[in-house]
Amino acid sequence: MNTLSEEATAPGSVRKIFWFEWPRHVSRAESRSLIAGSCGWMLEAFDIFLYTLVLARLIRNFVISAPTGGLLTSLMLISYGIGGTLFGLIADRIGRKRALMASILVYVLATTASGFSGTLMQLAVFRFVVGLGMGGQWTCGAALIAETWRSEHRGKALGLMQSTWAIGEIIAAILAGFLLPRMNWHAAFFFGLIPALLILWMQSRVSEPLIWKSRVSAAHQSFAESLRVLWRKDLRRNSVIVTAMNACTMFGYWGLFTWIPAYLSLPATKGGRGLDLTKTVSWIVVMGIGKWMGYTLFGFAADAIGRRRSYVAYLLGAAALVPLYGMVASPGWLLVIGPLVAFFGTGYFSGFGAVTSELFPTEIRATAMGFSYNFGRGASAIAPLIIGLLARRFGLGPSFIVLAAAFLLAALLALALPETKGKRLE
């Protein structure tokens, strides 16, 4: 593993380097792994948000109902879960870099094929395959970064990777605003060819982590054996806790952010706040800035005060703010509270990669990260439906209390995990 230079570890210099100069001490392998993982994660956000923006046109083009359109989104979330688990198993056998490249290739081919869809069934099949590839990108990218970066900066690196989700959403919004008035929905999917360039760059510039290269048993394990190791007595407790914790956080995230645009724009008679289109978009952009800051700063907090303490603080903040956001009616207060909800309601995701990578051994690290992260993602597919059903009776704002309960439960589960700050991967 890489070590800090003498200058970096000299007395009195740690604080300065931690906050201001630490990028100067990042190795070439660390920076390239961060670029590769971040680009893959940004691509996933870009794809998901762009799809939601063209969904209305798909509904009109194929003459389908809104629930059917929502079902397509749920189908993708399920396939993300399957793909993330599958590519975690693959990454433990063939390597993090090659598995990440394979997941991007699956995405490139399937999303381009989506642009040629002539029927709803064809589109559904292609989007399911897209989900398989996209699901693997967090798993492989996070494992690549976690095993390449030193423990003292691992949290920051994974936080920076996670922050690119907000950037991907912003790029998708800008592209859709330019593209959709001028072209049909098919053209939006052809931008999936661009990430093929990332594969070529990774082939020549990114290296497999040395810690993975030096492992002994992973290459000889079957997929079933990898899952059995994950359920080994000394790993079982942490496996269950991190999977349940992530399922709760995913439930809270998708239940909240799927419905926020409707919550802001629907009239009060339908449980919304009645903002016009311009205000709705502006309020969401401001929340996007809050997301980016939450993702990024979590990494610094995790490296400074610990993973568990940061995780619990963020989740408790979300549990307190989400019900408040559902109660206020003033546009001004929605604008003030919204970025804070986004900050605490998403920033904790930056810690999941650090926590899981430090809890599990190298031979099943990607398997554990992929399973625990993506099982929660698949389980969260029901969250938008549950909030929609509750909103029919109680309104959208009051329904957010259920999401606050999910965040609170996740915080309690996080307390049951050991602190792993400073752990060097072996």
C-alpha cells in the first residue's frame, strides 16, 4: 500500500494537509481509480435522471398509463439490485477494473439499443439490461477506490465519488432541456455511446489494486462459495446489519426524492405546495447543490471523526428534517429547508463504501459491497408505491413521516456497527 511522505507525516503538518494540501499527496494510481469510479457513478445518475425526464414522452408515445410508466422505473431498480450483486461476485473473481469495464460495456450496448426500441416490451427488456450494467458500477467503482486509496483519505475519496451523482443529474437536466424540444426521445439514449470512451481510457490508464492482485483464494472460489463466506459466523452479523441499514436508507431516499417534484408542484388540494414550474425546477436545483455538499463533506467528516459517528449524525438529521419539510407550506421555508434535507438525506451514502470495504476481507469485499448495497436498492423499489398509497389518504407531506422512521431505524442499526476509521485493508 502507498504511504505518506515524510513531509505529510511530520509533526504539526497533519491538520494542514488533511484540510488543504492532501490532494498534493495523492498518487497517480489513487487519482486514476477515483476518476474511473466517479465517471461510472456519474454515468448512472445521468442515465436515471435523463430517463425520468423523458418518461412523460414515453408515456405519450406508447399510450400507457402513469402507473405503467412507474412500473418501468421499479423494474429498473430491481435490475440494478441484481446487477450490483452479480458484478460484485464477478469483481472478486476477475478484478475490480475489468468488472467495472464490463458493467460499462453492458450499459453502453443496452442503452444504445433502447434508442431503437419500437415497442414498449422492447424498451422494457433493454432498460432491464441497462439496470444490470448500471447496478455494477457503484459496486466495482467503490471497491476499486477503497482498495487503492490509503485509509487516512479513503473516506474523502469515496465521498468525492459519491458527489458526482449530483453532477450527473445536473448534466442530464441541461441536456434534456436542450435536446427534448428539438429531437424525439430516441436520441436521448444514443448519448450512451459516449461512455465507451471511458472503457478505452481505463484499459490503458487504470490498474487493478495491488491488494486484490495479492489475494490467494478469491480467483478459485465459485459464486456460491463467495456467498457462503459472506455468511460465515464471524462476518454474518455485520452482513445482516449493513444490508438492513442500507435497505432503510434506500427506502427513505427513493420514497422522498421520487415524490419531491410532485410535492412541490401539485396544488394544495392534492397534497402539494402549488409551486409553478419555474419555482419547482429552481427549488430542486438548490436541493441538488445541497446533495453535492452533503456527499462531499461526509467524506471529510468520516476521516476526521469516524464512519459510524458521521453516519448516525447524518441519518438523525434526515429523520428530524424530513417531517418538518413535509409540514411547511411557505415557499420560502421550503427553499431554506430543502438543501438541508438534501444534505442530510443523501450525504450518508458517501460512507457506505468506506464502511463495507473496511468490514469485509479482500476475497469477498466486492461481493459484500455489491450484495449489501444493491439488496437495499432492490427492496427500495416499493418505497415510491407506499408513499403514493399513503398520500391518497393523508397527503404527501404527512406521508413523509414514514420515511423519517426509516432514517431513524437506519441510524440505530449504524450504532450497532464497529468503528473502522483508520483501518488498513489486508
